[in-house]
Amino acid sequence: MQVTIPYTPRKAQAYIHEQLDKFRYSLLCCHRRFGKTVLCINHLIKAAMTSKNHQPRYAYIAPTYSQAKKIAFDYLKHFTKGIPGTKYNETELRCDFVNGARITLLSSENPDSIRGIYLDGCIIDETAQVNTELLSEVITPALSDRKGFMILVGTPKGMANLFYDYYQKAQGDPKWFLHVAKASETKIVDDDELAAALTVMGSQKYEQEFECSFIGNIQGSIYGDVIASLEDKKQITRVPVDPSYPVNVAWDLGFNDATSLIFFQQIGHMIHIVDFYENNNEPLPHYAEVIKEKDYVIGQNYGPHDLEQTEFGSGKTRREVAYQMGLRFKVAPRMAIEDGIHSVKMLLPRCLIDVDNCSKLINALRHYHRKFSDKERTYKIKPVHDWSSHACDALRTLATGITENKFNQNKRQQVAETNYKVL
């Protein structure tokens, strides 16, 4: 028996359906009005009708029961009404098929209420708003014995949520299908409507809702656009340490504040940022031990200019104290913060950043921002000093302190003359 579902996916949706069948884990970051819920429901219907498992079970999970009932259940009934033998349970938001398969609409409001179930597949919509316990304590065990699929769907809602955490994970894991659908690329919403939305919403909210920006709610972001470009170019990924090159360390040294360490390798013209470490109110020996315990060869330590400051207690500079612990520093030149920020912006496009080891650094780069002055109607020059400042200061040390291998025409000529031999 052949059954036709009244669903014709758009071009952007058809591509996603094709890719979802190739991966067990997927994350779809899609703009508003993309048709995420319609896509999700129809993907579950196809999976339920074609599954060869005994009594297959599938779930669509929304942040609240109300969202699942008002939006998704109507779609589920509409797209399955032509399938013979289909039964609906309005109370349990359930759809049973003639082959024994079942799709249930659930909410994340009370994860304990759905413990113990098994699933052949599930889709979690608006993942940024779901309970953080849901995936690790409920969904992952439910999928384990059937090796079911999991699809996380949503639109960015800042960085302090589950959706952003898994977005970072999917960037560097080949087992995950990661797709970002921006309104400017899909053309699902026409240009006039997008222009009207921009006028009403403002640029920050528009970037979040229609261009899938995780910094859309952070006004005055300094490096946000650069990080977004690195993501598009797949430069935020897994970056293994190359054992044939030393690993250098760029520091932002704080004594009554956080200290940040960026571990990186200079490989040709590229900078590979392979690790990051930060801690608070720890003495210098603590960080010396952290570096010592790394299982790779440490090259140069780059420190900020305040290493030359003298401590009143010991009468020694911070650099001299570090030297006694075996840490030799090259001190980055002192310069205006704005010049250092410019150096970082010039450096970042040729960086590869490890998405797993450097997640806190990536978050800091997204968050680092200037405060808007309502009185002057402009952003202040000096960045806001908060939790993101120390990691960004360490990156500024890296950008201003490293020695680049300059290879000018005179050196080329010398090399040519030196290597020339008469046989």
C-alpha cells in the first residue's frame, strides 16, 4: 500500500531531510519562519512508517505542554489524516499507526514524568528553552538500547543554554550533522519582509532571530562577527596538537583576579589554538604546575607588560618570581587596548581554535563587548571588564607578543646564493 503525505518540502528543507537520514545525531539552527516544526513532524512520520523495529516509538519534545499541543499536534493530525488505521489520543497527545509505531508529543517541564521510556528517535524543538536535565538523564538512556536518533532544533537564544552547548559540540564532532539556516541564504522570507522585520526589531534582535547569531542579544560585541566568520569557514573545530611543533603559552596574569592561559602552536602562517586554562586567586606555582603536567613540549611563554611590575612583599618583579620557578617569559609590548584589539582582529582569521578544549575562550570572545552610552548615543571605547576580559586579554598578549617569521626579498636572495653550487 502506498501512502502519500500532503507535504512538499521547500528546497532548504529537502536538503535537511536527506542529510538527517545519514546521521544519528543532528543539530539544526534555523531562522524564524523556516518551518522547523513542520519539518520535524514530517520527519518523524516518515521514520515511524518505515521503521522495521518492533513497536517503534518516537517523540517530539517541546519546552512546554502548551507549545506541543497548540502547535505540533495540529500538524501531526493534518499530515497523518490520510494514513489508514491511524488513531489519535488527544489526552496523551499521541498518534498510533497501523504498523504498531507511535509518535508522542512531550514536554520538558517535568523530565521525571518521561523516565523509563524507550525511543527509536526523538526531536527536541526550541532546545534553548528545555530543561537541562532532559538530554543527559532521560533522552540519552531512552535511545541507547534501540540506537535511536536525536535531532536538536532551535533558534539561538544567547549562550547560557543547552542549545549553544550542543552547537559547540556539533562543530567539532564528525558524528553530528550541523546545519545553520540563515534567512539571508534560504530566501524563504522575502527581502521586503526581512527589511520590515529589521526596522521593527533592531539589528541585534534581528541577527539573533533571522541570521542565527548567538551574540544577537549582546550589544557592542567586539569579536562576534569574526567568530561567526571562523565558524562559517570551519576554523572552530577539533585541533589536535602537532607533536613536531612546540606549544607556546600566552598569559593574562592576575593575582587578585583570574589568570588565563592560551596554549597555541605556530604552524606556518596559521595559529593553532589547542587548549585553554583559567583559574582564580591561585598563586603562580599553580599555573607553573599546570604547564608542567601537559603531555607536550612547551616552547615560549608570552606574558603581559605588567610582568615587569615590582611586588612590594618580595621587592622582585613578577618576571623574576616566575624565573625562579622555571618560567621564562617574553613580554608583549605595552600598547593601547584599542591597538591590541586591532591586533587580535588581524590574527583571528588565520587561527584554528579547538572547540572542545577552548569552549570557555570561544564564549569569552563572543561575549567581550563595549557598553553603549545612552547619553552620547555611541559605544564606549574601553571594553566592559567582566568574566570574558581575562581570556581576551590573554589573546591580546598572543597577538601582540608573538614573533612572526618574516621572509623578505634580501633573505630570499641570500638563501639562493648560499644554496647555489657549481658541479
